[in-house]
Amino acid sequence: MKKAVQLAPDSWMPGGEPDPLSRQKHGLVGAPISRIDGPLKVQGAARFAAEMPMDGLVYAALAYSTIAKGRIVHLETGAAEAAPGVVLVMTHRNAPRMKPMPLFMTAEKAAGGSSLPIMQDAEIHWNGQPVALVLAESQEEADHAVSLIEARYETAPAMTSFAAAKAKGTTPGLFMGQPLGTKVGDAAGALAAAPHKVDAVYTTPRHNHNPIELHAATVHWQGDRLRIHDATQAVGHTAWSVAQVFGLDEAQVHVTSPYVGGGFGSKTLWPHQVLAAAAARLAGRPVRIVLSREGVYRIVGGRTVTEQRVALGADGEGRLQAVIHTGTVAMTAHNALPEPFILATRGAYAARTFELDVEVATLDMVANTFMRAPGEAVGTFALECAMDELAVELGMDPIELRIRNEPDKDPLEGTPFSSRNIVAAYRAGAERFGWNERHPSPGARREGEWLVGMGCATATYPYYRMPGGAARIRLGRDGRAHVAVAAHEMGMGTATVQTQIAAERLGLPLDHVSFAYGDSTLPGTILAGGSQQTAAIGAAVIAAHRKLVEELLTLAGNDTPLAGLKADEVGGLDGGLAKLDEPERRESYASILMRAGREDLVVEAEGSQPLETQHWSMHSYGAMFAEVKVNAVTGEVRVSRFLGSFDCGRILNAKTAASQFRGGIIMGLGLALMEETQFDERTGRIMNPSLAEYHVPVHLDVPAIDVIWTDIPDPHTPMGAHGVGEIGITGVGAAVANAVFNATGKRIRDLPITLDKLL
């Protein structure tokens, strides 16, 4: 099937014929329009999951295990049950019978972070597993009561050492059901024969999620129907998955999530939502659960540790003869996400031979999960540092080395690129950043105690469009439209951008279009992840809009300037339909509906299957530039300037896109310089579960960040756009590390780059 799709004519593919409405320019798409939800948020009127008012509400608190593996032999809950305000103490002894969560990527709508039973027996599988839940009349009373619970355990041998797990044996990694191993030619032989080569090991630590809004849910039962106000980036997936846990029909579970407060891959389905629903059923009252910051570290997965070998072999002109990118990651036996660090390497550069592989060592720990640019964020650190090392070996400018190895088609699949303008991004970025001022000799530039250096790196992230997108459009005689999609707003401006797109397609003013989202009862099952939500929504809205236009033309009949025209010949203009190349042939929506005796017209349609992702090689790209200053006395690293030059197709909103790019870059600075989960391999316990000890960038850590983009539309994607949410973090770690080398001559291959590694 995949080969057939690759070989099929372009015209058979979604996006094979460019959308004729992409030629329309009403000034809405691409404009730097402020987020329409902004006023609500700054006024405090945007209600998040933990702010939904409800009569009879009780508050939840969790107790967590302190061993990595074993079983509970004694659980003393009497003091907690007798504490003031306590309504219920739930443990494995009285929890209702529930099935395990459907594990993410094992079914179309599966959202579970792990496949373990939740509070169904005395078994302990990781250090931090919930062992009890307390409900009380206030959060303070619940927190106090849960501190009174005493647990004793019988420990069992646990695998908590990465080295020991590797020694025991690894298994091949799988990502989205596909193996993470690829070989093209004899890479080992080509490396040995290459006159220029680098061969090094790069390591990255565990990372934990720290969204501003903590993971939370407000849950209540209405008979046999379950209502969940959640902080989730997957309302449809959560509704289906929770229904499986409780043996319900999907329609019996209603999930809403109008505001998410940051997700980055972590806000799907974890034990807290299930436990809150179970406790609400037992107590017969609505339940609010808000994980503490420590609670997020205990039960919500993050990015796992990686150990990566990158070996590059090049000829005398710098052309790659061998690319070897292999290594090992840690994963639990009860989740499905190894960190797929080779993904960017698959399409970054042309080479004669490839050997790519991700092996998995199994540990007893909290299940890891998606974290912004899973695979690419840490994989590009290794690959792009190795490219910098190869440039030094060759005595070549790092940008010219990358351009010299620019592929003309997908290096592994052989498919054509749908749109690839990374060279233009590099050229524009280098000029804007002042790359010509970089001294090629490390340590050559100094400002007092500070050594100054510049570094660059390539960023790449795939274009995804997952199936399941659907949209509903209601067009009223009053000239207003309402678009509804089960999508999500996590702060990236989804509602704003989709309102812009719908208004432009319909030819309506922005304030005449509303956009509903964040509700599992709306059409579609769309995940806000993988930088694909905009494309998934866009394809669905295109399908619904086409259906709307077809029905409008039918209603218009023959007594209209639009008579005889087909859907792809007309577009929205000034509150009506008009022929694309003869705008004077026009009739208003109000006129069409009035003549048909209709107050409104409602249509619903599904987006096409995302076959384009197999027919073309489709990616977002970036050229990342960092300037750093390293204190020669203390080893302190300061990023003084950063520039991201992006090639992400058409930019749909200049303001929200710039914000996304900058936010990703800031997260990348944290990855490069400070973020590290301290995992005690003696006990399997995360030892720094707070923002006092797990460091993320604050204002003084963030320099002036400049962002530019090519804004060249991809003719084969909805609205010509690629994702912008994940590309910003990608390549940042390598750009900073390469700048540190240029400043000091010290090559740091182990993240984060802390001062002890530079002294």
C-alpha cells in the first residue's frame, strides 16, 4: 500500500491539485492578529479545568508509593478516614473494578499513558505509583488527611539502573508501530574507508513536563453518564479511552477542555482522571483533582534518557559517505514510546550509506511519553554536534558543509520533497545573524572574562496529519458563520488561526466567524500533538466548506449569477459566493438562503485520509543560530543572542507563529543548559520533583530571540502550511553546544551543559 501511494500520480493525492482558494488574498491569513482568547485570559475569565464551579464538590489528594517494585502488605487509612472533612479514602481494597487504560498508539482513539491496572491490586510497578486517594470538603483537608496514610511494602528486585538494564539485553524500538532501525548499504565499511570521520557518543538526561496549568480534572456522574472537565490535548481520545476503562459506550462520556494551560505531549490520559472518576462514583459527589507539581513528576511521564552514537564519514569535499546514528533509550514495559532520536537523521542529509537504530532497555519507572519534538529535540543534539565536529575535521564552514550535503529527494524513501527551502533559510539566517563575523578558531574572541562563540544547527520536524479530522459549519442568513471541531487550544492560537482561515475562505469579516473547540461532542477526533492539529483541522474545514459551497450552489439554482458554476470555480467574497476569476458574478449568502426559505445551512464533513505524507517527503525546517558567552573563570554559560530562521510553508498568523517559535527556542535553551531529572538509580525515585530543584529558563536566562521565515507555501498541504509548534525546540541544543565549542574549544557531548563540565 505504501509503495502504491508513493508511485501514484500527484493528482490522486490530497493536495495533489492545489486548493484554488489558496489564491485568495483577503488579508486575514498571515496577518499578525492577536489571540481572540487573550482578553478572557488577562481578565481571569477563562475557566480552566480546575475552575469549573459545581455544587457539592469535593477535593482529591493522592498518596504515592515509595518503592520501585513489590507489593503493599499493610495500608493504614484509619487516621485519614477520621480526619476533619474527609468524605472517602479509596485504595485497591475498595476501588471499583476498572480495565487498564488503552495504551496510546495501540488504537485510533487510545490515549492512555500506560497499560497498567489503576488501583486494582496491591502490586507496585514504579516509585510514585498512586496507592490511595482521599476526598475531602477542601483541598487543605484532603492534603492533610493523605499525609496520615501509612503504607508498608514487601519489596521485589527492581530494574532501575540504565547500565544494568542495557547489560541484561535490549530490544528493537518501535515508533507508531514501525521499527526504528534502517540500513542502506554498508555504513560501517564506508565509515572505515572515509578519509574524514567523526565517531562519538552523546547523552541526554531524563526531562519532566512542567506546564503552567497543572494536570487537573473536575469530574461528576449524571446517572450512568460521565462528565469530565479536563486539561487535555485529546478530548475525543480521552472520552473513548475512559469509556473503555469503565465499560461505557463512548457517547456516555463527555469531555471538555476549553483551556489546557500548556501540554507539550503530557496532557493525555493518566491515572488521575481515572481515579477521580472512580472516586466520584463511590462518593456520589463531583470530584476535583489537581496534581501537585510533585504529583506530575510521580505519575506523568516525560522524556527518557538517551545514549547515542553518531559516526559520520565524508570524502575530501565533505560529502557524506556514511551516516551511523544508533543508541539506546530507557522505557518501561507498560508504555509504547521509546525516544525515537533517529527521526531527524532519516531526512536531514544525503549520504551514500546509512545505519540507524534505536534499542530499548527496560526499567521499572514511570512510563515516559511524548515531550515537545519527541526524538528530534535530542536526536538533533547528537547529529548536529557531530556535523559541527566533522566541519572542524574538514576545516570547512559548518553551514557550507550542511548545504553541500543537501538531498534532492528523501534520502531513505526516495520520495520527492513537497517543499524544502532550508538552504534559503540558512542563507537568510546567516546574513541576519552576522555569521560572517564568526571566528573559525575556538577561543579566538574574548570580552573581558567572557569567551564568545557562535554555533549553528539544522532543525527538522515531520509534517503530520492524522486521520479523524471532521468539521461542522453553520452559515446563517445574518451573514455569520460558526465552525465546530473537536480540536484544542493550548495557548498556540488555534482558535484565532482557524477563525482567520474560515473567515478568509468564506469571505466574511473576522468578527462574523466563531470557532468552537475543546469538546468531545463536536465533530472529529483530533489530537493536539505532532504539530499536526492545524493541518488536520484545515483538511476538515476544506472538506466541510466544499460541501457548503456545493449545497449553496444547489440552493441558488439557475436564477443566479452563479448558475452553472462548480464548487472549485467559486470562493467567498464580501459575504457571498463569487466566481474566482469573475468576481462580478456574485450572490450574497443572505440572498441565497432567503430565496431558498432557509434561516441557515449546516454541513458536516470529514477530511481526506492523509495519504500525502506517504507520497511526498514533508517536513518543517529551521536554521538555528546561537551566540554564547562562557565565563573563563566560573564556567558560567550565557546565551547572548539567538536566531531561528524557519521554512514552515505558509505562515498563517505572523504573531502566534513567532510566539510558538520563540517558546520552542526557550524550551530548547532549557534542554541545552539546565533541564535534568535527577533519577536515583538505587530506589527508582525522582529526586527533584519541583521547580526549585528542576531548573527551567527564567527571564534572565533568555536573550533577545529573533525569528524569521521563508513564508513559501507548500502546494500540497491545507493552506500551504506546515506545523510550527515543535520545530522551535529542535536543533537548539546543538546550536548552543556548537557555540560553546567555538567559544572555548571544549566539546560537550553530555546535556545539560553545566559549568562543572566547562571548568
